[in-house]
Amino acid sequence: MREERFDVVVAGSGIAGLSAAVAAAQGGARVVVLERAPRDERGGQSRYTEAYLRMKSEAEVTDDFETHIAANGSGAIDPDLVMELARPPSDRAPYARALGIVDPDVLQTFSERAGPTIAWLKGFGIRFDFLPTQFLTKSQPRLLPVGGGLAVVEALAAEAERLGVAFRYETTARELDQDDEGRVTALVARDADGTVRFAGQVVLACGGFEGNGEMATRYIGPRAVHLRPICKGGYFNRGEGIRMALDIGATGAGEFGSFHAEPVDPRSGVSEPSVFIFPYGILVNKDGGRFVDEAPGTVDAHYERVTRRIFEQRDGIAWVVLDARHTRIPNYRLGIRTDQPPVVAESIPALARALELPEDRLAATVAEYNAACRPGAWRPLELDGLATEGLLPRKSNWALPIDEAPFHAYPIMSANVFTFGGLQVDAGARVVDGDGRPIPGLYAAGEIIGMYYGTYTGATSVLKGMVFGRIAGEDAARPRNS
Ligand SMILES: Cc1cc2nc3c(=O)[nH]c(=O)nc-3n(C[C@H](O)[C@H](O)[C@H](O)COP(=O)(O)OP(=O)(O)OC[C@H]3O[C@@H](n4cnc5c(N)ncnc54)[C@H](O)[C@@H]3O)c2cc1C
């Protein structure tokens, strides 16, 4: 087996891996980045994201940042164990450090280090601004890097190259080596010529398992057959990082049976062909019936829950049915990212025929919905409380009758933006074992850190990569840190 020696070995060249590589190189370490994709496709999911960041300024996260993550930070849990986590880390019972739930220290570090990490990234020429998003209504601000995730990937990769970081493309990390004391000493990888052992402290930044149908089925269940990654970058993330760490005793964290769901047009092959216009129409399934409140609140806060209900429908598909009014919403195109045209018809029965939905049932569904709409002021860019009456499920906002031709429809399925299951880390991005102790020489950063349960705290995943990537790189660059 070939062997190469470095101080720090990073798996993955997304935002997390590149943040780690640059931080470690700044700390004086000799660093290598292993990346399964060819150079032109480096950057994984990070390459494709617009990279919304849940921040109210370049210096501060939003007011709800910690409470939202904490409220969605575990499954069902014994309240005594939650109390245990309120104690200082050194006083906690060991089992409490390996519960796989969001550790308050990790969360505090995440929140505190976000602003300084943005300032650090600006040093590489990356600019941030509050740019328009695809959400026509929102409850929290989103800061964006100008040029999206790709701009961050390119700037960090250029900085890494300038600092002398070595890159090995088309090289797939497969397993961890440990010494007799349990310290991780190397990452073993495969390239076109065979097996290579990369010696050094290891940072796993190789994403989740959205690109691995077998793991998705094993953890999410058989319905995962109706899911697909939201962009081509997701197909590179096949879960090896999670598996190899679990194999040496790491603690899993995050809801393994879940994922971040986003509504997309199944007809499209572009990255993130989202359809966020559904609050202004009705959603119907293959039987032509409604099944969910399409507009329970602002779209940024509720689209994931609505999309999960679409995922539950027969064959994982639904259609949004709209009338001509939606085209009069200012900037309504922001909420429709698909490159595919709507299916358009002059009547609801004609629309049903075009969609191959049961004609009578769709007509009855629309008629029933229209009859439940009440007069009132329609204010499409704010919560207007214009709700249906006497209809189940109700529609809570923007409930105008669907009666003005032409009628439009888009098919919608749930994309798997990323999987929730991953690894537990401490506030230093060190991977924690089943007894709550850091595994020496092993770090994790980005999507591979398991943190989410239930509802995703939107616009925190890229930030997680940046913040914990940088922390991991800084710490791994310190000699013989454990
Ligand atoms: C279209 C889209 C929109 C999104 N929007 C947002 C948003 O607005 N805000 C937000 O916070 N999050 C968003 N997300 C999620 C976010 O982009 C990702 O969670 C984040 O970019 C992950 O960064 P990462 O570095 O951990 O992983 P990635 O960027 O996926 O990088 C992982 C890298 O590891 C490589 N790799 C995988 N396995 C191996 C292996 N075994 N060996 C070597 N290399 C390997 C992959 O090829 C990839 O380059 C979005 C995601 C997508 C796809």
C-alpha cells in the first residue's frame, strides 16, 4: 500500500472540508484534501447551494438561532438526562455526553463563532449581503455570500492552494486507522491506482448519505425510493465518513430516519428546481384530493413540513393547482425555480386530463375548496389570515377561490437536500465515542455532524460547515491534540 504523510488529512472539499484545510494550513500544518469527485466538480453540495445563512447581520446569528436548534435538538428523551446536560461538561455523567442530542456547548460555540467566521471568510475576498431569496414570505432574515456556495468553494480552494494544501481528486476515503491507544493515525483511501494510506489527524467533512440509496432505505425507510438528492453534488455523498467513524465506536447524532425536505419539480434536472408557490394554490395528490394546509405560515418556516406531507402521498408526488391570480403576485417567479413550464389549461377538467388526474375528483376538490373561501383582503406578501371555513384540512392564509383561467399546475416531489443522521462532536469538533470521550485524532465538520431532529433550522447547514470546519482545522493543526 502506498503511504503519504501529512499533519492533517481532510476528507471532502465542500465548505466544511475547505474551511478545515485553510484553517489548518494557517496554523502551520501540512494538509491534504481527499476528494472523490474530479476537480471540476469539487465542492459537493456546497457548490450548488445559494448558501442562505441564518444571520441578522454579518456579526450575529438570528434571535431564534439557538432556541430553534435546541427545540429540534433531540428525539424523545428522559428529562433527567436533559438536566444532566445543563451541568458543566466536566461534571456530566459520561452517558449524557453520548446521547446524540444537541449539546448546549456545541450550540453556544456554533452561535458565538458564526460572526467571527464570516469575518474570517471576508478576508479571502468573499462578500456577504441580504440578497433576494426564493421565499416570498419569511420569518427570519437570511444573509448570503455573493455568488453562493460556489463562490465560497472557489475562494477557499484558491486560498488552500496558495497555502500549499495538497489536493487528491478522484480519491475516495474508505476507512480509519488507529494505533493501540485508539488514536486515529490515518485515513485509508482508494484512487484509480489502488489503495493509499494518508497518515495524519483526520477531519471527516464528506457529507451525509443522500447519494446512497441503500443507506437512505436502511435509515429513512422503503419510501426513500421516492427521494432524490436536490442537486448532482449530492450523489457524491455516500455516507462513508459516517460509517467509518461508527465502525470505530463514534456516537451517532441527529435523526437518522430523516432529512431536509424541499419541494422540487420532478421533471427537472437542474440544481434545486424548487416550487415554493404552493401557498397560493392548493396541493392535490394522485387521487385528486387535498391532504395538507398549504399555507400554515410564512413559506420559509413551513415548507419543510408541507413537503414531508407530499413525500407521504402515493408515489411521493403532488401537484400545486393555481389560477391566474398567482401571476399578479409581485416577483412571484422568485418562488418557482424549475426550468420546466407549468401545465396550463382553460378549465379544471382540462387541467385534470393534462395531469392524468381523476377529472371528477379534482373538479369536486376545487369546488369544495372554493366554497370554503371567505371574502377578505388578500395580501400575498404577508400573513393575511385569509383562511377557509369548514374545510378539512383548512388553508390558513391566502385562501382565494381558484376560478380565474388560465389554470396552472406544477408537479412537486420532495428532494433530499441532506440527511440528518451523522456524528456527535464536542465544541471542538472532535468526534465523541459511545462513552462521551473524544476519539483522539478524529474531527468532523459540516453536514456529517448530526444535529437536526424534526424540523430543520433553515439556513444553518452551510454555517455549520464553515464554523466547525474552521474549528476542526485550527485544533487539528495543534500538534498531538486529543
Ligand atoms: C441545492 C442546495 C441548496 C441548499 N441550500 C442551503 C442553504 O441555503 N443554506 C444552508 O445552510 N444549507 C443549504 N444546503 C445544505 C448545504 O449546502 C450543505 O449541507 C453543505 O453545503 C454541506 O457542506 P459540507 O462541506 O459538509 O458537504 P459537501 O459540500 O457536500 O462536501 C462534501 C464533499 O465530500 C466529498 N466526498 C463524499 N464522500 C467522500 C469520500 N468517501 N471520500 C472523499 N470525498 C468524499 C464529496 O464529493 C463532496 O465534495 C443546500 C444544499 C443544496 C444541495
